[in-house]
Amino acid sequence: MKNLMVLINQSFPYLFAFATLTGILIFLTTCSSSAKYNSTKMDASLNQKILSLEKEDPNIIIQFTGKTSVVINDQMKKEIQDKGIKIETIVSDIFTANGTVKSIKEISLLDYIVYLELVKNLEIK
């Protein structure tokens, strides 16, 4: 019995480290799959809108403007649309569009997407 207690006391730090590491890996795996996007490509208001809608209703359509690193060609347009984005207008390397939280997060990972910005409602007086 005394040997068993000594063995348990000696192996406790290793068991604790293993359990902690396993928990961290599980946490990172489950969290990273839903959170993959590049928030540095978004203005603060779009990023805030995405974070709030993620909790409330991620299927709400968000209107936004985007900028690419080069003039938008047909292949880029198709790739953006295949992510679930509805493009409304394109002028050179700027586009207006709308999409869900998931689709906007997905296009933020495209290399040629430089910046995404929430459309601001203008009040005309």
C-alpha cells in the first residue's frame, strides 16, 4: 500500500500535465474551427457586427464593401460568390456585397481580399 501511494505521488505531476495539455488541445480544436477568419482585414464596426451576430443570429444578411489587391476578375468574382457572398457592384478593385457571418469570415481568408468594411447608412436631410 505504501508503494502504491509513493507511485501515485511521484506520477501526479505527469498526470496533471497530461490532463491539462489534453484539455487545452480539445479547447483549441473546437474553438478554432468556428473562429477562423482574419479580423485585421475588417473595420471595427464590421468586426463588432460579426461578433454580436455570431451570438444572436448568424444568418442575418450584412451589407459591406470590400477592397482587393488587384482588379477583380471573373475567377475572383466566382470564388467570392462560391463562399456565399452576393456581389452587388464592382468597380475595379472595390465591390459592394452582402452575406452572412460565415460567408464574410470565409472571404476574409482569401489572399487577395485587402479590406472589408460595414456599409454605413447615410441620413439625408
